[in-house]
Amino acid sequence: MGRRGGEWGYRETEPSPPIFTDRIGSLPAEPQAEPIPALSGREIGNPIRSTLSILLPALNEEQGIERVIQAIPRRQLELQGLAYRVYLLDGKSTDRTRAVARRMGAEVVVQTGNGKGAAFREFLPQLKADITVILDSDGTYPPEMIPQLVAALGERSPVVLGSRFRESWMDDGAMSLVNQVGNRLLSSFASFLFRTPVSDVCSGMWAFRSDRLKSLDLTAERFELEVDIFAECALRHIPIAEIAIPYRKRVGERKLRLRDGLRIGLVLLKKRIRSPFHGPENGRMDPLAPMIGFGQGG
Ligand SMILES: Nc1nc2c(ncn2[C@@H]2O[C@H](COP(=O)(O)OP(=O)(O)OP(=O)(O)O)[C@@H](O)[C@H]2O)c(=O)[nH]1
Ligand SMILES: [Mg+2]
């Protein structure tokens, strides 16, 4: 299947950076079907101003991935002047996830390691677009909100988080009570440790100016990816803006276990103990310094 010119909105005449098409690793190819018809960039009057990569980490999400890619608001993104591509960051799925994503016109990148965090980090060196959006592939996060997240990006808000807790937009049964309490506790813990308010530190939907994203020293392997991103931004004084998003019931089997939640808390604590704040705030009083035995220097 060859992707047709402009399928994801890139125009050849624009001075946008070249778009990465390599794949990491390789698995046997699945049979490929024709992609769904896409908008032609020529229909749109606005000039393309920025490039956008939409990253969809997935492990066995054949049901969710179709729903997610289908719901990406292509016309709105093009009207917003965004030339975008969609990448499936596949965790070596054993179901039809890759085949479905390809059929829907996404680039498929198969990670060599294991875990959502590892898949994301593995892709970063090859990221070329000006703007990056990540969201889960299980149908819980709203692709239709991508334009709002991207629109909120700016010099003073280079990172935007989609928060499930700022408004009461959560579907019944989308998140168990245990997970709701756990998520709120982790967010309060993160806010305290890193002196940076955050309402939903485990959100799976974020937008970034790619240059700032690439400046982070991420180490996450699994589900601690989001707290790793948060902590790195906080330590570097990179502001994080929040936008309220709805949250829906997952399709397909969940991968997160209770022990992952505990691990996320531990990762936050370890990261804070090991990492001093960077930059201009050095020298300010650190409430944790007496407790953990280091100051703000370095
Ligand atoms: N590439 C890759 N993606 C993964 C891996 N494990 C999970 N994912 C994806 O990461 C996203 C988040 O995983 P979920 O299982 O939905 O975790 P969660 O959203 O915290 O928990 P739920 O409430 O159960 O949905 C999903 O799109 C998964 O398919 C992995 O090892 N590699
Ligand atoms: Mg999920």
C-alpha cells in the first residue's frame, strides 16, 4: 500500500522538515487493505504552518485503534494549518492492531524493547514534526480534542496536558473508584514533590512543542512515562498547561495492574530524590532538602 500524496496533510511545496518514514524493528507484514479516503490538502485554503506527529502507543488494541484513528478530526487539523501524520508505536502486538492501523493510513513503528515508555523514548530521536501529540489507543481519550490541545501550545505553554479531572466529563464506568483515588493521590504527591500543581499526572493525552519534548531526559520503561514527563518538565521549569478532556470507557483488555500504580509513586519519589531542579530556581529553599539530604545546587 503506498500512501497517497497529501493523505495526512503534508504538502510538498511547504518548507516543512522532511518526515521520518523509517521503522524500528520489523515483524512479519500483515495483509494490507486500502486506506480510508482522506481529505486532500488542496481543499484547504489556509497555508500549512506547522507539522504535527500524532503518536499512538498500542499493545493489542485492534478494537481501540480503529476508533481512535477514525476520530482524529482531519479537516479541523488542516484548517488549523497543521500538516499531520499518525504513528502507531506498536508493542509487538499479537492481534490485528498493526494491520488495522495501516489500513487506516497510519505509519507503523514496532518497538524493539517492551513497555509504553520504552516505545515512546525509542521513537523520539526520529521525531521531525514541530508538534507532538500522544494519546492511548484504547478509545479512552478524545482525538477530537487534539486541535484544542495543539491550539493551547505556545512559547509560555510548550507542554499541554489533557486533564480528566478538571471537569466532570468522565463516562460512567470509565475509571474504577480505586483508579480515581489512586490517580488523584499520585497527582497530589507529584504536585507536592515537584512544587508544581498538576491535576492529572497520569493522563495519557499530552501535546508538546517537539523541541522541548526532546530536551527532556526521559528514562521511563512502562506506565511511568507520564510522571517521568511531568517530573522532567517540573525540574526544568517548563510550564505545563492543562485542558479539560472527557474520558471514556476502554475497549479491549487493560494492561495496567495495581502494582503499576504503586510503581509510579515510587518512581516519582526516586526521581525527586535523585534530581535537583535545574536553572534559575537553584538556590531557592527546597522543602525536601532536609528530608532527603541535598540542596538545590547543581
Ligand atoms: N507500545 C506499547 N504500548 C503499550 C504497552 N503497554 C501498553 N501500551 C499501550 O499504552 C496505552 C495505555 O495502556 P492502558 O492499558 O490503557 O493503561 P491505562 O490507560 O493506564 O489503564 P486502563 O485504565 O486500564 O486503560 C494503551 O494504548 C496500551 O495499548 C507496551 O508495552 N508497548
Ligand atoms: Mg487506558
